Amino acid sequence: MKNSKNYIAEFIGTFAMVFCGTGAMTINEVTGGDITHVGIAITWGLIVMGMIYAFGDISGAHFNPAVTIAFAYAKKFSWKEVPKYIIVQCLGAIAASSVLLVLFPQSEFYGGTHPRLEIVNLYGAFILELLLTFFLMVVIINVSTGAKEIGVIAGIAIGGVVLLEAMFAGPITNASMNPARSLGPALISGHLEHLWLYIVAPVIGAFLAVVSCKLVKDDHCCDDDC
């Protein structure tokens, strides 16, 4: 029963995050810019912060397959739970994008992630997404308790980093940092062209963040009782 609550929390949290974040992008698209880029970035930061406070002590508030995989690699989370978390996270994201499809059928992208190739090439976009996720995971793993993002500091720190990265990198790659967040809109909109980038780069970036934790902290920084 406890595990089922974890999965439900991950589903609801991911749904809320993707619905509000990509919803702001969708409404900005269909209204011709009423939300603005700054408004979108703030929306992402606030919804992430809110969901961490809501579900951090239940499921750990991962809401992100890259984060879940990184926690497992850091020995802070069970590998056998990883596929289940990833499935419910992806289902939450797809459900959120499906609701946006019903609400705003005139949208084309539904907050999907696409690199601005006229500004940066594909390799540059890959590196940018990798670094964005690296910075995010560095903060997550250093403010979390085990695999749980709990406490006053966690929500503010993680939500703040999401807001910051969405603010400066959003115009270039849409600042995904999250395979599930990119998967939902891509499937609903049918724009799958660069989806691989938003799946692979965040996973590598989160993995490297755990490696960096091991380099700067003591030898037991990534044990279960960290």
C-alpha cells in the first residue's frame, strides 16, 4: 500500500508540473504571448516548488526519470523501483498533455521541447540540456534526504534552479531537463523530431552530477544512510 501511494504521488506531481508548465507555454502560444517568457519560467519554478512541498515526504517528489535513475545510481533509491517510477511519471506527463489537447486544440506544440537550430546546432543543444540537468541534479542531490526532496530548503532551492534555467535557456532548448516532461507534449503534438536529445542528455547530465558529488564529498556521500 505504501508503494502504491508513492506511485500515485509521482503521477499527480508529474501531471501537475507538466500541466502547469507546458500549460503556460500553450496558453502563451494561443494568446500570442500573454504569459511571456518570464511568466513561463516563473510558472515552472513555482509548480516544481509546490509539488515538492506537497509530495516530497511521500514519494520523494522526483517527477523526472533522469532524477530517479540518478538517485538509484547514487544508492539512494532502489533500482527495482526505477521502472515503476518512470512509467507513472511518463503517464502523468502524457495525461497532462492530453488534457491540454482537449482544452486547446488549436495549439501546435503543447509546450513541447525543440532546439532553436538557427541559434545553436544540435550538438550545442545536447550539451546545453546536459549541463542544465547537471546543475539541477547537483542541487537536488545536495539538498535531498536520501531520495526524498523534503524540508524548507529543498523546495525553494530546486524550484529556484528550475526557474533560473528556464529563464535563461528556455529560448534556446525550452529547458526540459526531464525526459517525461518532453515525452508528453511530443506524443500529443506528433513532433518527435528531437525527442531523443531530451531523453538522453538529461540522463547523462544527472549521472554526471552524482559523479561530481562523489568527487567533492566524502567516500560515503552516496550511501543509503547519507
